Amino acid sequence: MGLFSCPMTRPLVIFIGSLLAASTALATTYVRIEKDGTKTYSDRPLPGGHPVDIQPAQTYSAPAPSPSTSSSRPREEQDLMAAANFRYECALSPRADETFQNPETVTLSVALTPALRAGDTVNFSMDGSQVPNENAPTSASLSFPDRGTHTATVRVVDRYGKTVCDASTTFHVQRTGLNSPSRPVTPRPRPPNPPRPTPH
């Protein structure tokens, strides 16, 4: 009588494979020490052997990756780091070596990129003396500056006292003096002609 065979469905194959794996895992292992000291292992009883317990293989699971440092920082700490590295791009006017002829006022102004933040302070000075700028935070006016070369500076500090912008420029003021060759000469009035004598 021949062997009877029938096609096996996929679920049946998976089920049988699971049973075989479970039986293999639960099978008893036997060991026998030979005369030369070697050991013989078998899944069946051996003459002169004895069963041994085989510990299951140890497995290792990698720990979950920790979130990146930047994303784990609190928002307040990130804001403080951004503030510590912040600086303006600043340009101070008058432009370098600009010359003013007999000016009544010279205006110091600074262009900031980005715009001035709340809590930051702009300080102007000329030749080492502070120039007030109460009316406009990014400009200051000099009334009747003296003749000569002047150095203007601007410094912007944040609320923590850190300098976030500093720039300087040099400009010149020329004024016409009494002895200046460029001063226009006003002709003196000629004295009137003496009266002619009247004949008698």
C-alpha cells in the first residue's frame, strides 16, 4: 500500500512548524563523558550518560534611541542660547569721511538689521561724549558741531548688558573763519566825495 499524500495548506504548514519548534525547545539533552574526556551530546538517552539542562540563549535588545539634545532642551534654554548668540548688522551715518560745510546740525543715525528689539538700548557718542537720543531711539542730533574732524560711535546693548552692535565713523566739519581764504570779501564802502566849494 503506497503512502497517502495530500496538498498542505499554508496555515497548516505554519502550525506544524510551530509544533516542531516547540518540541525542539522542550526536548531533553543528554551528555556522556568519553574516556578521552570529550563529551557526547544527544537528544536521546545515552548509555552511561545523564540529562543536562540547557539554558535558553540570551537575547539582547538595544535601548531605544534617546531624543536629540536640541529637541530635549526646554524652550526657555533654547531661547537663552539664541539670545546669547544674537547680533545686529548695523551701519552708522554720517558715512566715513563725509564733510559738512557750516552745518547747523549733524544727525547721527544707525540702521539695524533686524529692527530694534524691545528692551535693547542704543547709545550714541561723539569724541567720547555721550549724545542724547531721547526723541528717536536710533538717531541723535548734534547742534552746531565744532570745526574739525570728529569720531562718532554707536553701541547697542541688550537687556542683559551684552553689546549686540557697535560701529564708528569719522566726519569733518568746515566753518568759514574771518581769516579763511574761502570767506567772501565784502568791499568797504567808499567815502562820499567832499562837497565842491561854491564860487562867491
